[in-house]
Amino acid sequence: MAVLAFHFFVAFASVWGERPATLFPWLAPVAGLGILGVELFFVISGFVILMTIWGRGLGAFAWSRFVRLYPAYWMSLAAVAVVYGVLAAKPLDPKLSAGEYAINATMFQRLFGVQDASGVYWSLWAELRFYLLISILVIAGVTYGRVLAFMGVWLAAALPVHFLGDHVAFFRHEVVAQIVMPGYAGYFIAGMALYLIHRFGSAWLPWLLFAASWVLSVDSALVRVAKRVTAAGAKAMPVTNFGVVFTITLIFAVMAMVALGYLRMPSSPTLTALGGTTYPLYLFHSVVAVALIPPLVGTMPAWIIGLIATLVTLLLSYLVYSCAERPLQRLLRPRRSPQSTPMPAVQAEKASVP
């Protein structure tokens, strides 16, 4: 919802025909911080994916990620193609050929230098690279010590690439940056550290890695948001450095409380449905905005249009999750024998992010 708020009420100028921050001046300073919702996704992903791989082989891990990511992604890609190819929508049009849409279907379009069909797909490329890196752990065999070593090596590589990239040629090399992901490594590592704390209890080394990841993440977030403010202008992107630091710190604090069990909640179908709905919501909200908001602009107050678009997005996302994504996932997942004991990692498949 934070990401949706950022896009609907701050970022999507071409959708509204003017800067949304001027239409929602009372909401924009808070909604602008929704740009950091993806960073929360990454911290959760570090936690959940480490949970998922524990005790699994590479094939099982790869198949679980395929089943989790691709069905909803392909549906959203089809929706994007319809909105621009059939409805001839103009806002946020990626202007892709049929072949480029086909390459987008692989989810590896950035590897081939092809533009994302939807702007929100950028985070999936970061997720995929994280999966490839963590596959090293899966192949080696996941143990407490190996996870700590993996996190330490990754963090030791990310810190100089991030802080020295402007000064040392090697550290700003594109291949190095693509592998190390200095802008996002801190979030994934923090999530992994918190899972170790959640599973094995507090220890000084995971907390040290968590703290170092916070330092890297705060600076990465400041750099990312500053670029957005510079590109759009302070009035169109009314976000302060204090707001960025506060938001990242809040994300880390909340996730730490989750890891320590302070925010434990009883399982319920409602919470499961909300968690399952977030991935379709992330994928489909820009499609809804492009198809729904422009025809309504000028016919009613902007806040009503924003509310309608939000409610339609929520409804569509739930329908995609319950009527399409979940049945497909059940069909594609291998069946377990009645005698087998489900691993705790199975619960990770209900996570709210890839």
C-alpha cells in the first residue's frame, strides 16, 4: 500500500496530467516515503527466502520460486500488453515491440538490455539476482556458519562498491555492481540476519551484520531518494532526508521486533489472504492507474478518483490471488505424501513478497 500510495499520489504525473503532489498536498509528504516500500519488501525477502531454503535442494528452491513469481507476473504482463496494445493507453507507455514483450516474459529482460514492460518490474530483477546469489548457499548446504560467512562476504563486497564506486574504477564496473547490488544488499542481508536471530536466538555477530546493513541501507536509501527529488523537484517529491532515515530505521525496527517474536499474531485466513494479495497488488496497481484514472480526471474530485482506483486495485488483486494465482500454485506445487512431515519453510510460500 505504501508503494501504491507513492505511485498514485506522487509519482504518476502522466497518469493524472499534472504532478500528483499538487493535487494531494496534504498526503504527498507521507505518500512520497512510500518509495521505500520496496526496501521493506527486500528485508522481508531476505528473512523469508533464508527460511525457504533451509533443508531444501537447489531444484526444490528453484521450482518454488518459479511457482511463486511467474504465474501472477505473466498475468500482469498480459494486462500491460492489453492496456497499451489494445486500449492504446498513453501514460507510462513502455513502447515495446511484440518481441520485447516476449523477452519480458522471461523476467530477465534487463539482462538483455530490454526495457521493463511495467516500471514496477525493476525490483524483480533485484529479487532474481538475490535468488542466484543465495543459490550458492543452497548448493553448499545451508548451515548457521555458512549463512554467516555468506552474509559477511556479501556485505564486505557491497560496502566498498557503494562508498568507493565514484573513486575506484573497479568498484563502479557494471558487472561488479550487478552482482553485488550495493544499493539493495543491506536489506537482504538484514533480513537474513534477523531470520538467524529468529531461529537460533540472539548472538553478537548476526546483530553486528544487521547494524552494518542498516548503515549501508540508510545511505543507499538517501542516494536513491535524492536522485528522485533531483529529477522531479522538491515540490513534486516532497521528501526530506530525515523522513528517509526515519522510515528505513522504522522498517529495520519493526522487522527486528518480528524476528524477536514481539509482533507475533495468530494465524488467520484473513491475514493469509492479505499477504497473498500483496504481490498481485504490486504487479497490477500501475495497470489499474493507467486504465482507470485518465478517463475520470476532471469528472470528480481527485481524492475520490484516487480512492476508487485504490479500491479497484485491491479488489482486482484479491481476485487474481484467489481465482487465478492460488489455484495455479496448487496445481504446480508437488504433492506431499501423507506420511511426510512438512518443513517450516513451507509456510514461507505464503509470504507477502516474492
